[in-house]
Amino acid sequence: MIQHLRPAIVLMALFTLLTGIAYPLAITGLAAIIAPDAAHGSLRMRDGVVVGSELIGQNFSTPRYFHPRPSATSASDPADASKTVDAPYNADNSSGSNLGPLSQKLVDRVKGDVESLRSEGVAAIPADAVTTSGSGLDPHVSPATALMQAPRVARERHLPEERVRDLVQANVEGPLFGLVGEPRVNVLLLNLALDRLNLP
């Protein structure tokens, strides 16, 4: 029986070393050489301090910054571990809301977001300004959503609105290879550019 088990054990050990250790280490090392920024999480710094990753959205909420799209991520309720509470842009719990189009909770949240934007004087509201992404961590908004926020940001920063709109346009990323995806604006990078333009 040992003579039948020995080849299986040797092959399992060999493939564990190859595919479980050698291959991941080789790919990680290759990634660090070819794309060191991405391999280390695409972290962004300000004044020597990491302020975020351009790959994961953050919950900017003060009026002087551009806001991301809504996030449906959650966290455990500190009062009752069997329940969850809303925790926007919680990278520990990437998820969508799983609420369908007939869900009253979803309808109420979207209506509330629309009413809030209308109270700010926004007439045309892009879809991504009131809808969440599948992961809940999307770092991008559409150019229309960023431009929609320009009047508020300009007012809060005491900047000409045209200057803020130009900053948004300068931060629009085109489709990958000109073909894949839609034009988009990374909210973290836009807000860092905004701070460079007009420090708080």
C-alpha cells in the first residue's frame, strides 16, 4: 500500500511547492518589477502620509470635497453581532446591497439622495450619483457626477467654478485602450488635485 501512496504524496508535495509557493512568489516578484505601484496597492500620499489607495473608494462627506457614489457596504452592529449597520466604503466587507428594484428600502434611499441633491440646486442627476456599485468600493464616478458637484466645491473652496470644472476635466480617465469601459474620474485623485490647487 505504501508503494501506491508514496507517488501520490510526492506529487502532492511537489505541486504544493510549485503552485502554492514558487509560482505565487515568482508572480509577486515579477509584478513588483513590472508594475511596482500597482503591486504595492496604488497607495497615494500627502505630506508623507498614506491617505488612501486609488483602487478603493473612500467616504468623502464634507462639502469642500468631491463625494463618491453611494456605498452599500456594512459592518457588524456593535450592539448586536447578529445584525449589520451601514458602513459606507468599508473595505473589510465589500458587497452590494442585494436589494432589488422593488425594494422599498432601496426606493426610499434613492429618493432621499435625489431630494438631497435637488435641495442643493442640482437639476440633472446622473444615475451613478444615487446608485451603488456591485462592490460598494468603486473609486470612480462619471464625469457628469463630478461636474454636478463642481458648484458646491467651488463655493466651499472660494474658487471660480470654471477653475473647478477644468480640474475635473483634467482628471477624466478615458476607456482602457480607448475601448474598454466608460470615461471616469477617480475621486481620491481628484480631491488630492483639489487640495494641491487650494489647500484647506
